[in-house]
Amino acid sequence: MKKLQTYTYALFSGLLFALTWNNILPAVSLFVAFIPLLYLLNYKKTDTHSLFISSFSAFFIWHLFTVWWIYKSSIPGFISVITINSFFMAMILVLANFVKRVYGKFAGYWAFAVFWLSFENIHYYWDLQWPFMNLGNWLGQVPVWIQWYEYTGVSGGTLWILLVNIFLLESYMAFREENSKSIIINLVITLFLLLFPTGTSFSLFPQKCGSNPEFNALIIQPNINPYTEKYNTNLFKKQITEQLQMAETNLDSSIRLLIFPETSLPLYLNKNNLKNNPVLNSLKKLSEKYPKLSVIAGIYTYRITGSDTLYYNTAIFINKDGNYTMHDKSKLVPGVERTPFIRFLNVFKNMNVNFGGINASLHTNNEQTVFANKDLKIAPLICYESVFGTYTTQFVENGANILAVITNDAWWGDTPAYEQILMHSKLRAIETRRQVIRAANTGISGLIDEKGKLTEQLPLNQKSVLKIKIKTNIRTTFFVAHGDIISRISIFTAIILLLASFVKKKAKMSNKF
């Protein structure tokens, strides 16, 4: 009966997490979703095994209801992602429980917060990088709440969510215990935590983010089915011709930027022999016809090194000067574009998703190359890269005054994936105070302003073009200048807290003997 009750808390928590993504009260449930698990952690005599199983179940339910669409790309990949991520999330509660048993309840809360923030930060850098589920991301559904991300980044939102959960639980327990002093203290802190961040955000929202020049841009949305058309070699010529025609028909002398989606041009080009390619030459001729025009296109490239061929997912920048500037996608989807821990799993390096005959792990170039044409300086972000906040800020540090996201979200079909992936572009706009131009194969293509608002867009699953005016900004936000301070402090604190707990635990055990 006791275990059944424990798992009921897990189910309740999981369902609250599952409500994170909705159109009625988006993200609200996150501020209470941890409470059942924290209650198990601090107020029920729950053994470590039961705490882990309960936590794992809650997080598994969250993934299952929120990112179920991953299965469309790979069922084994989907199962692996939600299982591994749920496992690590559950381990955070287990470690927090260990610290609590050594130092007490409030140290357990502290450990829970800094362990969680550390885990989210690690997710940006290791081979299984999957920061998509980081808590602060989901507040991107309501940009008006989080304008202060220009100071803290996404980790500020995560900290906000964790603290509200903790103090709401403590407020509830104070009521149950009829402790008047504790009720007042916890309610005051809870109200402050709820009102101060939102009030700050509302005060920032009306502020102007810059009055720099506007530029006209043309977005191409080719609407190519990734399963039946995109990698069909018999259709490559047709795809290229149709996209070039869409561009030529809609260009005029006022357009400064022409942008195609990720790998929308089915080209597999040697990096050392680009200038002889007729398609790139056609794009160059467009920039010669319209001298102010620059072009961003998505292609595949490769480089031969000895007996090995290295493949890249590339954004290429073309203007009338004839110089081709390239940015290679450096944040690759584990198991889809890249084999994790390839040094140890080299035998699996050619077992990724088939990209028109390429099964090999793609390679990266870790330089954040800015595409520049006079006063237009563009940060080219390829699909998954837009999920990485501090990575994006490095483009801005290198001079970017607008962000350009090129992506192919068509893999996910008619699912919430479109909106969820778009949400990350809104977050990057707020963190950097840069407008985002977004070119997506089947959508959502459009323009996001500096406050994270989608101001213009094309309909989903429609072949079309969109002419927009995009404004540059050269202001440097606190987050761009100083990075993710909250995560750095959390990692340092987590290490100290964990080491201190192990030392004290060992000392206690030694004293027994």
C-alpha cells in the first residue's frame, strides 16, 4: 500500500509535467510539477530505490507526452532519448536525497537545485547533448514572462521554476503544521518569487531594443517532403530548379538577403572545389544582378583526408564578390547526425540516418563564423544549433547583428515539434536582443523580433516565399557579455556540496568503528 501511494505521487507529478505544453495555460504546471517528488524526498520515508523509480516514472511520462514526435525520425532513438534523460533526471533526486541525509532538508533542497542546473548545463557539451528538455526552455511559450533572459539566459528560468516549487511546498507544509511564522515567511518568499520576475519582464517588454537600419529579406520555403522527395536523387534537379525559380521570380533590387532552408539544395560538394558548381554559380549570378544581395543556402559538403571522407551539414554565404563563406553545423543531433562517443563506438559511425546516401557521422567545425556583407552581419544557425544559448552568443560576440536560423523540421510531420523547435528561436532572440529570420523547409518560416514575438510567418506545409523587413541591433546584452553565470556557480557549488557530503558520510561511518 505504501509503495502504491508513492507511485501515485509519481503519476501526479508526471501528469503535471505532461501539461507543460498546452495552449490554455502554457508552462504554468511546471511551477508545481516537482512538488509531489519533493514531498517524497523530504516528507515521506522513501527508500532510495522507490525514490528513483518514482522520479524516473514522472520524468518518463513528461517526455512521453511532450516529445513523443521524436519517434517519427527513429523509434530506437526516441526510446533511448526519453529513457536516458529520465534516468539522469531521476538520479538528481537520488543525489539530493543523499545530501539531505547527511546535512538535512534545506541542504537537500539546495543540492536539488544546483544538481539540476549543473545537469542542464552539462547537456550542452557532452556527447549525448540534449538540452531540449531544460526547464527554462518551456517558458519560451510565454515570452512576456521572461524578458530578463537577456541577463540570465535559460538557466534563470530553470532556477525560477525550481525555487517556486520548493517554496510552494514549504508554504503548504507550514499550513499543515499551523506554524504561523513559517507560513508568513514562506508565503512572502513565494509571492516575491512569482511577482518579481514577471514584474521585471513586463517592465522590460516595452523598451526599445535599438533603432538601427532595416533590411529587406526574402525567405524561400520549398515544402519538400523529407521521406518521399528530398533524398530521391531523381528529383534533385527538379528541387533545385524550382527553388531557383522561386527566388528569381520574387527578387528585386531592394532585397539584401535571400535565404534558403537547411540542406534545401541537394548538393554534395567538395569544399575545395566549390567555384565550378553550376548551382552555386547561378546563385552568384543573382548577387551580380542585384549587387546589394547576399545569399544563404543549405547544402552538404565533404572533405577528403587521406582514406577518409568527412561530411558536413553546411550553410554557405554568397555575394557578388564571389567569395564563398561557409559555416558547418557544429551541434549535431546524437544518434541521428552523429554517433555519440565515437572514439569508443567507431564501429557504429556509419549507422546514422540516411541523408541521401550519407550514413556516416557528420563532422563539425567549432568556429562561429559570421556571414558579413558591409553592415549586414549574420549569425547562421543550422537547426539544432538554435537550441544552444551560449553557443549562439559567441556569434554575437563575433559581431553578428541578426540571427538566421535555417532548418528542416519536416521530419516530424503534423506534430507539436514545429512550435516547440520555433520556441528556441524566440529564446535566442530575447537572450541576444537580435531579430531572427527563420527559413524552414515546410515551416515555420518567418521573422521573430527582439522580444521573442513571431511577427510574420508563412503557413505550414505550403510552398511559398516571404518578403520581410529585418532590423539589426548592435547592443550587447548582459548574457552575451558574461555568459551563463548561474550555471557556473551551480556547477562549482554542486561539486563542493557533493564532495563535502561524501567526506562527512565517510567520517560518520569511520566513527562507528
